Amino acid sequence: MRPRVVLTGATGFIGSAVLRALAARQSPVDPGEGERLVVRVVGRRRPEGTGPDDEWVPADLARPRTLRGVCEDADVLLHMAAVISPDESACAAVNVDGTAALMREAARAGVRRVVHLSTAAVYGPGPHRGIGVDEVAPAPVSPASRTRLAGEGFALAAGATVLRPGLVLGRGDRWVVPLLAQCLRAVPARWEGGRGRVSVVAVHDLARLVVRLGLAPGAGGGRAVHHASHPRPVRVGDLLCALARRDVLPSVTADLPWTECLEALRAARIPVSERQFALVATDHWYRSDEVWQVAGCAVEPSPLAWVDDAAPWYRSVVGG
């Protein structure tokens, strides 16, 4: 029998990349590197990219009763769905209650591997400099990060591998680079000289990692929490320069101390909080080399290798 993979969040930014990675595994360049799968997509609508042999189960994580039986006969669950909203009840309905119900279904069906997507935002305000998973206690401050941390507990109880990526970048990103663009318009300078370092990961690399952990024999799937960014952090100044060279963001040369950056942000009165600004401008990086080794999964040598491919997308989104 072909392995059956249950995927949630397949219409979202990261989940759709995981769906593409599953399709690539079914049609590899080297036939010895793939396997025929049945992908069972669970969600409110069938996403583009599902194959003729794939399954779609209409269900809503915010309505746990609709999840009954979604993991039946499944071998792997890849749980990529989440709600990112300022509404705590909306986040809790999916990220906590929906996750709990889904994990109960996985346990009831005897699913052998579960990969659950969380976020490094569970650590709360930084600065964070090269921390490991157990070196800083989570202190989430937003409804999304609080509920996603709570959801991790249900996933771990079901034996899941939990992934906490930092900033996820690439085609489809509507948050990170648009936020950088807003911040640059308000504070047109290299924030603190661009010295801050952040953990980033290309969405296609993260998707390959998820699939590898779910499907590859001996890939280390099992109850654990891992940071899931590129092993090398990126200096904010280098990130801004790389995007400016491709006409995504304006080029800046002036340096501005952090206190003056915050003053300029407040004066601009844009809908960006100081916490959001700090997240992309100051040290927020997390040791992430272990998960790639555990999974036996290669990653691009440069943490900025995604920029060329994603630049046209970002230009269309930010109007750079």
C-alpha cells in the first residue's frame, strides 16, 4: 500500500509549499528518490496542486467535530495550519482546540509520524542570540504565539516533531518583507547599522524539511522540539541590501541608533508596533543546525539564496 499523508494548511503560505514538496517527491528527477504517495488534504477548500490520486476531506479546524476520521488509515500527519490574528478566541479555536482534536484523531488512528508547525515567536520579546530550544523559557505576547505554544503541548503528547522556524521567506510571503518595507518607509536608515541578526528560512527549504521528517526512514521523526531556520543567521543589513539590489526595497546608507529608530517609528504613526519592528531589526536568532542533521536534509549554503527567485513576487507585493 502507498503511504497516506494527511496535510493541513495546504492553502496557506507554508502548507502550499509542503504540498508542492510532496508532489516533487512523487515525481523526482531521480526515480529512486521518490515514492508514490496518497496525499489527503484536510481543509475548508481543495487547494490547487492536488493530484488526481490525492484526497480532499472538507473539514474545519475551528469545528473539531468535522475532523472525525480524517486520519483514518494514515501513516503521516503534517499539521501546517494555524490562525494568525489579534483575535484570541479565533486563534484558540484553531491553534488550541482544533490542534487538540486533530491530535486525538491521529492517536486514535495510529498515525506513526506527526510533524507540527509552530513558531519561534513563542519566545516573546528578544533580544535572542543563538539560543537552543531549552535555553530560554517561552514567553509569548501575542494571541497567535500564545495559542500556538499551547497547541505544541497537544502535538507533543501525540508524539509529534514540533518545528519552530524564525522568519519564513519566499514566494507567497505577505508578512516579513512587506513589514520590512513598512519599517523602511517610516525609518529610512540602517537600523543600528544593520548589525542585528535574525533567523530566516526559505519556504521551500522548510517544506522539504517537513516532508523529510515525515517520510524519510531514519529521519528522526518523533517527540521533540526543534528550531527550523537556516543554520546561519542573517545580518539585517545584509538582508536589506540583498532585497534593495533586486529593486524590492529602497537602498539606504544612513545609520541610525535604536533609540532614534523608535522615535522615528512613533512619529510615523504606521500600524507597526515596536515589538514587530524589533523582531525584524534586532537580534532574534536561534540555533537551528541540529534539525537538518537529524533529518539528513540538505539546505542551501546561503541563507539568502531564495532572494533571486522571490524578488518578482515581492516587487508585486510591496511595489518596490
